[in-house]
Amino acid sequence: MRYFIEFSYNGSTYFGYQIQPRQISVQEELEKALSTILRQTIKTVGAGRTDTGVHARKMFAHFETGQTIDENLVHKLNSFLSENIAVKRIFEVPDDMHARFSATYRTYEYYISLEKNPFSKDVSWQYWRQKPLNIDRMNEACKILFEYEDFTSFAKLHTDNKTNICKIYKAVWEQAGTQLKFTISADRFLRNMVRAIVGTMVEVGSGKIMPEDMRRIIEDQYRNSAGVSAPAHGLFLVDVGY
């Protein structure tokens, strides 16, 4: 039987979600816990792979087992896992339901603190400058993203991507006090894509480039045309839709 597991994690201490040789990952911890409790080797398939230091409020993975899963497994897993990973629920799905390929969209949020804040330093980009970011210009740049589907300029170089085509459904900046939140949804994301977009948007907001420069950057299809990647610790995977 195939099961979906919904969970969240603080990625500060992990080298991303996916198993890495000689590095600790969320997937490794999750599979170790499942295998120990169920007393069989369990392999999981995640909805995606977040980079080193990136967090997830809502992540899914699937696994298969011949055992009947009861409601106590969630409690047992949370007792076994580190404090940085929390399992919310486990539920049976059809055999053709796939955590990665059945997903129709993913949503990320990126947080920027406009003041020095020791309480948010691990979960937001501390961007405190004398000249504030222009949110209106950043949202103008967001609208340009909807005009394109090839985001090679925001993709990490030398990956195994077969295509850099993505369909963006939502991209918007919002401000609440001294915190900025960038929300972006798409059918799929390239490695490093959100952080590269955020870094470029900050160049727009700071006046280094104009909103309309986003068209040139995207059409160049060249990573060096875009801005530097924003720090990983401000990025959260917040939703996966099926």
C-alpha cells in the first residue's frame, strides 16, 4: 500500500531535503525513523528537494509498505524524530499517486526583515539599509514574470533539468510592519529559482535596476544576468497542491 506523509521542518541544520552523501538531510532522518518503527527498510519519494538551509511548512512524501498503518504512527514518528521535523498526518493513497509527479503546483514564501531582529535572524534575510526597498517597483517586476515560461536566467547552472520551462501562477510582495513577504506559486520550480528571483527583485527595490530590466534578464537566458541568490534561510515551502 502507498501512503502519503505530510510534515514540516526547520532546514537550518540540514543539507537540504534530499539524501546527500556524507551530509545530514531531512529525507535521511525521515527514512531512518520510518524504517526503525516499522522494522523494515522504507524509502520515501518527496514532493521536491529543498536546498541547504531552506525550510518547509508543508511538505509531502510517499512510501510503500505491506503493513497496516494506524493513527499511532504519527505520534511515534514525532517522538523519534529530532525537534526540527514534525509529522502532521499519514494517509493511504491510490498506487498511482506520486508525491512529486502528481503535484500540480507548489508555493514558496520568502521573508525579509527590514530591521536588525535577533528573533528572526534564522528565518529571514536581515536586509536593513538606510534606503528602504521600493515594494511598488518590486511588484511591477513581479507582473513581468507572468509574460514568460523559460526561466533559465534564474536556474542553477550544471543541473540535470531536462527543461527550464515553468508556469508561474502567483508572484507578489507584501509588507507588514518591518517584514516583507514574497509569495510565488508555479507548476514547478528550478533549483535555486526562487532565491535568484528574490535577489534580482531586491536589486529592483533598491534602485540598482529598473522593473522593466526583468524582461532583458529573462530573455538573456543567462544566470549571470540576474542578481545574486538571496540567503537560503529566508525561504519556506508552504504548500504543495494535488
